[in-house]
Amino acid sequence: MTPPRRIIIDTDPGQDDAVAILLALASPELEVVGITAVAGNVPLPLTQKNARIVCELAGRSEIPVFAGCDAPLSRKLVTAEHVHGKTGLDGPALPDPTMPLQDQHAVDFLIETLRREPEGSVTLCPLGPLTNIATAFRQAPDIVPRIRELVLMGGAYFEVGNITPSAEFNIFVDPEAAAIVFGSGVPLVVMPLDVTHKALTSAERVGRFRAMGTRVGTMVAEWTDFFERHDRQKYGSEGAPLHDPCVIAWLLKPDLFLGRHINVEIETEGRFTTGMTVADWWGVSDRAPNALFMRDVDAAGFFDLLAERIGRL
């Protein structure tokens, strides 16, 4: 039997982050070594709280949760309450978590864990701004070659931006951090809006969660009900994209996704394009490929996987 892939989830929950965490915790192919929280969708006091709420919802209060950076490397924090609500998990009523927040800073946990664990044994899964990851890389560059892979949700190219005309939110919040990560040489897999905007909810898909009759299934359905309102109004779409679960789904079933190994650079100085992921999809630059950049997803297969795994909790 293949041992589970060991992962650290770096996150700023967010309803879609919450679904990603649940998917990971429901999957025996994955071992969640820890969850590190970062400021992003909402400020850090809420993201670390939300991560613990989700662990308790899954019945996994033993998962250690660490609070990390409360602001980008060199910019003022931009948040997304207009999408996720004031708590980040608006929608259903949620109790405060009782499991403890770890005393150690998330960056120190990342560095310590990657130095301690066998080289190539830990995968990093960032679901929000890359501030924690970049800070760890700057403080301890020796950890970079020890990482098996870094699979992230962020960026856009063909779908352009969702927070500015050219930038996706996670990269826009801390483009300097993203530039460090994309320039680090770590093996990268990128789930941009080009993929996540094809993984749209629908009445039938959300109904599958609600019909489970479980607390977790109901929570996922109610989170999605809240989350959908923004994207339906913005894009005129039937549902809303579940961005972050694409990261975990790729770890479980990579055949659901199609992409190319290309060069991706991060714009940090553009007047109108700060935070843009400049993806050389057509290979017109001479820059070496540094990321497996996804372009398509089997949406039906993706939601089948979500429903099957969430149904286990």
C-alpha cells in the first residue's frame, strides 16, 4: 500500500478554502501534517480561527494549526470580505473553536518541519497569498530543495483577473511573495482562474451536498449558497467557482486536469498589471519553464470526487 502523501496546507479561509481542507482531511491518500494560516480573504485573527473551525467540523481537532504573517511582505493588506463575508465563513452559524492555536509561528513551523522531515517528503499546498511561504524561503533558503512539490491556487492568464483587470486575488495581495516563490526553483503546480472558473457549482451539484443529511454536507451547501451570490452577480454564471479544492483534487486525481509546463513570471511594478501572472503559454519568450500551469479541468469528475469524499465526513 502506498503511504499517504504528507502535506502542509497554507490557507486564509474562505469558504472555498474550507472545502479544500475538508477534502484533504477526508482523503486517506493525504496526511495533513499541519495547517498554517495567513492573512488574505480576511485578517489573520479570523483565518486562524476559521482553520480551527473547519478541523473541528471534520472531527480532526488533533491537526495542529499555526498563525503566520498578518500582512504582506511590503504592502498594506487587501482583504475580500465582499466575497466571503465579514468572518470569511459567512453563511451558516458556526461555533467558536475549542481546539488550541499552536504557540509556534507558522513560518517557524514550516522551516522546522521541512528541515526535520526527509528531503522530498512534504508537499506544500498554499490556498491564499504566499506571504508565509516566501518568508520561510527568505529566512531558510535551505528548505527549498527539500520540498517535494508546491501546489497552489493563484494567478490567471486567459481568464484575466478577479480583483483587478489583470490580477487574481491571491497573487495580487502579495506579489512580492509570489515572485519569491515562482523564482525559487521549487517544483510548482499552479491552479489559476483558467481552471477554477470551469469548476462551477450548480443547483444539482450543491444539492448533492445538502442531500447527504450530514452536518458537513449541510455546511458545504450553505457556504456555497453564500459564496455563489457574488460570482453570479459578477459573471452572470449559473454558479460559483470552487477555487481552492482544485489544489487538493489535483493531488488525489491529477488526470482530472490538463496543463503545460511553462514559464510564469510575477508582475510587481506594473501601473495597471501589478500581481499579474505572466504565463508564457505559447513559448514566445526564452525564459525557462518553472511551473505546471493548468488550463482545464473535468468539472463533472471534480464534483464527483468532492461529493464522494465530503460524504465520508
